[in-house]
Amino acid sequence: YVVAACLGTFVTLVARALDWFPTKTRWTECFLLSIPLGLTLAGYASLVLGHINSGLSAGQTTLVSVAFICLSIFHIPTFRSKWVRDKTTRWQEVRFCFPLYILLVIWTYLFVILLDIHMLQPGRNQMTTTSGTYGDLPFHLQLIHSFKSGINAKVNVLDLKPTFFADQTLVYPYLPDFQSAVLMTSGATIREAIIIPSIPLSLSLAGSIAVVGLRLSGGRMRVAVWAVLLSLFCGGLGFTSLIYPNWRFTSDSIKQVDHMQKDVNNREIYWWSLIVHILLPQRNSLYAYPMFLQTLSILIAASSLQSTGKKVESRDCLFWLAGLCVSVMPLLQPHSMLGALVVALSYCILNAFTILKDLQLFLSWARFALPVLVIGIPQCLFLYSSRTLSSDLSRRAKFSDFELVYGNQNPYEFWGIALGPFIPLSVIAVLLLPGYLEMSWYVSFFLIFLTCNVYRFQPWKFDNIKLFYLWAFGAACGVATVLDAIVGRASASASHAVEQAAQPTQTQPQQLTQTTKSTQKAQKTTQNDKKSTPPEQTSQLTVIGVIRWIIPIFLTLVMTTSSVLCLYRVMNETYPLFSKTELTLGKWLDGNIPHDAVILAAPDHRHPALAWTGRVALLGYEGWLWTHGIDYSQRRRQVVSLWKGDATAIEFFSKYNCRYLVRGPIMQDNGDFNARNTQYSQDLMLKKYGKIIYQIEDWQVYEIDFAKLPNKQ
């Protein structure tokens, strides 16, 4: 399923869109785009089939796979002709991109190791994870199982339900978790269903960062590779707590503290590790970030084409493709869709005069906007406009509101600690290196940074970091350009000139001969200069060259050490997530209660009765309810009354059609849900109105007999 989606999309892109890309890395770009676009289109196709057939089956997975295979077979003749035609230029592309390919192999290998550690690693009588995914992974488990066999098993895209709150509409970009449920219906385990799509997506993410770096820097591979490293390991000054005021750079001290989020004074740092805090726990970002980057790469390429000849047709097609990518983002992550539109809008404002003056260019941008308005915006309005907020919740934290992210702190100190020299270097790229970057596009990324500083898009301000990283991808290209400029590009420019002169072009033979002769003369002159250079001057030049490398390497270490330490910490820790008993309980419930059952259970984020069944909780984990903007205050009072065995609250069982109560060791520490404080009254209530239908060790599952409830008598 995954291979068919990616391969079919790749063959189609090469056959239909290869000639649209005006760069020498077009084969690589088509491959990187085919992964997120192919998986997303496959997810949409599976969603439509699931909606039509009111459920998932292995046959639907096979049908989608066959459709993509047929699509690739249909385009194989055109693909083959372009493969043969581009043989020479393709090998030139391989040589040019070889450093990037090496980096992608290393990064993918590292990410596979991280996936193995984080995603339900089987242990002795338990499944484990790390602190990075301990909080978010159970949420995705609930949503995946809800599509496979739980509340959303009868796939109705018009009426999907969350698992953490009964009688509520699901307001979440669910396509990645839905696709994992699709894989499970074909025989994959939950662990495989999460890991398999994540591997190619991680490859696409790193490669897409490099492609944007090439676009913004005018095709400099060293800048692109540097931008990948800075983006993936971007961090602040939290690591300084290990060396100031006392030297504590030991293995134990590294494992004890998350140095991405604590400074020398033990204050909270406003930043996350892209790998540990976003890509691994928040699966939607792994789908959406490559799509965001590819969209902007396509727009940058399209805007560079002139309004003459066949270039107009290619430009129009690229704008159509970019609009398609944006229009499928709502089910992946609305943050990325918003970020892409903000950058595109900023570019249009900066170049408004040029766009309005050129009618063909204006129409090209209209082609980009059309699929966004027709396909993307309606999805957003349908998915994210049904939210209700209580007045109490609105007073505590509005779902979105104008608010300075740095609060009362000094913004320079705030961001200096959070990102170190990253922001100053990104600004230097604007002020001192205007000729080195696609400046209009580069500056457009900063509108995301400015917007997120003054507007909070969700109740928890740390969720804005998912948007800040969209700016960081572009800013990393500017930082990498500054570091590359410090190293010096004289030798690179000379070798590039020699390569350009050596390549055959469509010029007159006389011009080619003159260019070759001038190049040979320049080489001889360079050799003579080297021979005539005194040893003292050569030594001085060597020292300067070493210093030019030391400075950017030092700055890179300052900007990435905190993130690397955070990565090291999570690779050397394990957190038990589910015991063998809890897995047995979850599997029994999954096979023995209705798919739309409502369960009264302790509102813990990793409750096995919810994570492994996809059934609905009468009241789920309160942290998720708060971040989703749901008013749960009244429901909480009702559930507390039920949990305490209050006779006056018994009617709530029938009101919410809650037939099952699961009682076990997992309880919250507060008195409202503490088993020792409520067990006696619970026993009286359950003895009168329910019966035990399953028990394993300290876990009991009760079924409520509605016929015995007071309102039914």
C-alpha cells in the first residue's frame, strides 16, 4: 500500500511534471514530493472508500494499491522515454546531490532507530516508550483504534467522534491516524502501522529542507546540507546549564534534565526539539512538514520562470501543483496549510506591483489560489468551525487570541536563550547577503515568526512552536548561507566556473573555443600564482582558512548541542506504557463490547480501556479536552458524582448511554478519582446496578443494567 502510493505518484510526477521543474535536481524533487503527496492521496482515497462502504477492509487497501499500480503502468512509456532522454543530466544530478544522498541515508537510519525506541517497543511483560512520546502516543492509539474497531469503525466523514469525550464532534486532522488504521486492517500490527509510513516521510522531510535550501541559495549544495542539519537539530542555550556555574557535563546529568527546555537558572525555555517533541509524538507534522516545504519549493521555482514561450505553460502547471498540495493539508495539519498561505501571501504583497503589472503572472497565481479556495478552505470550515467554548474556558484560555508569546520577559533575552545565535544570523542574512538569497521568498518566511509572536493559535502557547518551525526551515537556509559565506566561496566559485565552461552548451563553436581557452589560461595563471606564492603567505592563508572553518563550526555546535543532548537523553531512557495485563484487558474489551460503547473510566491519558479499543470515554484525559477547547466542567462534576457512587447521579449512565465501567490501578492522584476514597461507595452502586463481566488481576469491567436504573423503573 505504502510502496504503491509512493511509486505510483513518483512515476506519474516524472511522466507529467518532470519538465515543469526548471532545476537540475528535478528527479530528486519529484521523488521527495511523491512520498507525502502519494501517501496523502492514498489516505483520501481510502477515506472515500471507507465512507462509501461504512467501514474499513483489506479489500479496500488492495483496491487503492491496485489503483496506484495501474496509474504507474499507464505512465511507464512516458517515464521510460524521459529516463532514457535524461541519462546524462540524471548522472550529473546524482554527482551534484551525492552529499545530500549520504546525509539522507544517515538521517533515515537514525530516525528508524528512534522509531524503534519510541513506538511501543516490546519489553519484558510490557510495552515501553520514552518521555518524548509518553504523553501523545496514547492519543494516537485511541484514534487509530477508533477507526479500526471503535467508535469511528463505521467510517462516516460527516460525523466522526473523538474517543476522549462522549457526544462531541471530532475536530482534529485525523488522516495520518486513519491511514494507520487502514494498514492494520491489512494485517499490520499497531507498531508497524505507525512506523512503516514514518520512514519514507522522514526521508522526504530532510530532502525537502535541502531542496528549499537549494532554491533560496541559488543552488549551493553546501548551504542546503547545512540547512538540513540546522533545521533538524535547532536548539538554544539550555546546554550551558551543564558547564555554568559548575562543570556537570556527565552522562547522568545529561539524562536527568531536558536541556531543550531548561536554562542555567532552571527556567523554562520556549522551544522544542523538532525530532523529540514534534516529529515523533505528533505524527501529523511528519506528514505535513514535507508537504509544506515542497509547496514552497514549487512556488519559488514557478515564480522564477518568465512569462515567455513554453515557460508560461510550465509555470501555470507548477502553480496548479502547489495549489493541490495546499488543498490536501487540512486533514494533515492546518498549521502547515496556514504557514504556506502566509508565506505565499507575504511574497505577493512584497511583489504586488510586479504581479499586477504582468497579467500572465497574475493568472498563474490565480491558478494556485483556485484549488485552495475550492478544496482546501471548505475542508477547514467543515472540520474546524464546530468548536464550542464555555465562558469559563474562554476566560482561562481562549482557543486562539492575541497574546505576546514572551509575555513580560525581554524578547531579546527570551529568544536569545531559546535559539541562541540562530535569529541574529538569520537577520544578518537579510542585511548583509542580499545577493546570496532569493530575498523576497526568504523575507516572507519571517511573517510566520512575527505572527506567532503576537497571536496564540491554541490554548497552550507551546503549540505555536509547530508554526515557528515553519519559519525556522526558511531561516535555517539564511543561517547556513551566512556560515557558508564565513568559510568563503572563492574556491567553490572557481571550480563551478570550470565545470560550467567544460559542459557543452548551445553556443557557437567559436564562443565555446574562446571560453575553453580563457578557462585554460585562468588555470595556468592560478598555477603560476601558487608557484610564486611565498611559503610565509601560504602558511598565513592556511591559518585564515582554518579560522574561517572554526567559526561556523563553533556557531553550529552552539545552535545544535541542546537538541543533540535531548536526543541522547531519550535514546537512553524507557518509560513503561502498558503492562501485559493492561494489553490483555484492552484486547478483551476490543473484542467483547460494541464498537460504539461509552465507558466510564479514570481520565488518565494512557488508560488501556480506551487506548486499545477506540471506544468513547464519558470523560477522557482533561489535558486533551483543554487543548481542544471543549467545555468539560459540567461533565466532570457529573463523572465525579458517578465515580463516588452518588445515588443522585445514577441517571447519567442512561443519559450518555454509558453501559460499562472499568475500574483498576490507573487513577489520578487527586481525590476526585482516587480509588481508595471512592471504592466503598462504588461497590454499593455497582452491586445494585451492575455486574462484573470480566476481571484480570486488579482490573474489573462492570456492565450497567439500565433496567435497574431509577429512571427506567
